[in-house]
Amino acid sequence: MAYSRIAVTLESFKRDWQKIVGPHLGAASGPTALDEDGTLHLWVATPAWQMDLTELESELIARFDAVQLFGLPADVQGTPIRRLQATL
């Protein structure tokens, strides 16, 4: 079965978002799209959360790098996240 790396990564982040970022941030934001250049697009509930995401970008990207995708074929690798783009 052929997998799109981008689709696999985005679906994995959608599924595990609260586990990755924690319950508070997870309830106020979520992934919506992933570009081939590694930009992860997020929705956020308020401008304050948008600012928090900007301040946490480096820490979150490091967390994303540590996330492993379980239950997928060995040849599937996720698209590395390089940048966050949060919108209301």
C-alpha cells in the first residue's frame, strides 16, 4: 500500500495532538495542514494561544522530532516539521 508521507504525518499529529502538546494547548489548537516544506498549519482558539504557539515554536518542533509513528510500515517516514503557522 502506498502512503503519502505528508498525509501520514498530518493524520498522526491530528490523532495524537493532545498527547504531544499537552491537554491545555491541545484543547486550544490543532493541526490543519502540512506543506511539503515542513510548515505545519494550526488553528488556534484565541490570539493569546497564537502568541503562545509562536513563543513555543522551537520547543514544539523538538517534541515533534521525537514523535514516532507507531503501527506504520517501516518504509514510511514522516515529513519533518520545520515551522509552525498558527491562524485563528
